[in-house]
Amino acid sequence: MKNKTVGKNVEKSIENRKSDRKYMVILIAAVLFLAVLTAVLIAIFAKEKSAYNTVVFKVADEKVRMDEVNFLMLQNAINLNIDEDTLNKSETKLQALGYDSADEYYKNEILTLIMDYKVEYLTAKQQGMTLSDEDKDKVRKDVTDYLSGINARVLNELGLTKERIIEIYEQRYLAGKLADKTKEEIDVDDGDVDKRFATIYVMLFPKVKTTQDGDYVREEDGETPVMLSDEEMEKQKENAYAAYKELTEDGAMVEDVVKKYGIEAFSEEESNLIESFGGPFSKYAKELKEGEYSPVIDESSFYGIVKMVKENNEQISEQILTQYADDVKEDGLKEMLYKWYEELGVSGGPKFVGNSWDKVSFYDFVKYVGDDE
């Protein structure tokens, strides 16, 4: 009976030891997991803190930090879909434009982008402009939508947080509100513009020597065209009047006439605002009805005939005038932007802090294009 009791006590002791060992393993695993998690969080926080604390340059008193530079670099690489292969292929073309490398070109473009919206943002604040609650809600939605397509690992590697991206977006939204307000205040005077948009066919009989491609032959100075002889010019005049007769009296087709007289290289259909054809062409574009021809035009370098193909295209005219108004407003905004630069005392460019900007490379960001895993 005593032996059985001892046996049971031994079995119980063994079971207790197994149970203690099991709990110890679980405890050690939990501690290791917490240690790893803590290390990861510390690493992420360190990157975020480092990127935020590194000031790359200043626009007036506004600090531009590394996380903001990282975000703009990443955003533009993804939006423009510039991967490393595309960047390498653009190298030669961009060098031809005066840049040492494609990397220099894109860095310069993004630097200008940041400078512009910082100047607009600071000016908007000076003018007392703010974002409404509705604006802020839109910012948060746009940021959430944007981040849904970005790998969280990429954000961690670049030290980016949602809160900082929202802050950057809010600055850009405020800058955009100032730009919109400024353009709305710019008047576009198109009262003197003839709003008709016409399509004409222009036939030219040159008085100057030309190549087979239709280019003028020039004197040694490279500018003065070489004139035809008097006999050759007289022949061109005869051809012009003969063509005019065939078109107006015989009902010949324009295409057949220009082919017959070999003036295809100098004849074509053109579409534009009435006043934009220039010289005598605009004059007859205003006067002619559809299907009508101008008389033979006698200019210093050619004889010509104009046919009105379509007298007015109101839809296209409206599109052109809208574009014209947009261009006027954009030009006006650029002028104001120059003024804001001067008022903030940043016309000379950003004030770089240390050498952080020199270490930035667009190649470090194009590798993330297509990284959505």
C-alpha cells in the first residue's frame, strides 16, 4: 500500500514537472515574441523619427523634412509609372536637354514642385485662408484611398506615417485653394477676338525656289529665300489664274487642281480661329461663305487661292476659347507665383540644410513602382 502511494506521488511529481516545463516554454516564446515585436516597433519608430527629424531644406521659415521629400519622390515615381528601366532609357534624352542625368532632372522637377506648393501654402496662410471641415474630410478620404494601393512595408522603409501624409495633403489642398481663388479673380478679355472657327483650303504658287519637300531655298545667310526668275514668276502667275478659272468656272476639284500644277507641297487644309490664319488668309476667312473662293492673292513670295471649306464650327470654337481662357489664367497664376516668391524672400531658391538633398536619389524610389504585394 505504501509503495502504491509512493508511485502515485512520483507520477504526480513528473506530471507537475512536465506542466511547469510546458508553461516555461510558452512563457519564453511569449517573451521572445514581445522582444521581436518591440525591436520591430523600435526600428519603425526610429525610421519615422529619423525621417521626420531630418530637415532637408527650408522655404522661408517652413521646414521641409525628409519624410515629405520621400513621399513626393515616391508619389511621383508611382504616378508617372517610372520604373528603373524607364529611368535608364530616358537618360540620353534628358542629357540632351542639358541635365547631367535623369536622376538630376526628376529631382529638380520635384524640388520645384515642393517649392511652388510651399510658397502657395505659406501665402494662403498669410491671407488667412483655412481648410473647412469638408475639405479636411476630403483630404482624409483621398489619403486613405491613396494608401490603399501602397505597400505598408514601403511606407515603413521610408519613415512615412498616415498622419504626416495627411498633413502634407492638407498643405497642398490649401495651396490649391489659393491657386483656384487667384485664377477665378483673373479676367479674360476676349471681346476683340473673332470667335468663329473656320476650315479653309490654301493653295500656293511660290515665287521662290523650293526643294522637293517644299522648303524654301535660302541664300548664303540662311534666311533670305532665293527668288525665281521673272519668267518663272510669270509662269506661276499664269498657273494661278488658270487654276482659279478651273475651280470657279469649270467646277474642278481642289485636289485635282493642286496635283495638276504640282503644288501639293504648298497646299493644304487648315483649321483655326478666323483671326489666327494670318495675313490675307484671315481677311478672306472672314469674308468667304462655304464653297467660295478668294480671288488670286498676289504676295511677295507667292500667288495664292483660298477656298472656304467650313465657315464656322461653334463647338470647336468654344473649346478653343475655353482653352484660351485657361491659358490666360495659368499665365496669370505664374505671374502671381513669382510675386509670392519675392514677397517670401525665396526667389533665390531653397535653403538647404546639410547635405541630405545631395544623398537623395530618384533611383531609390523607382524600385517601388509596381510593389503592391
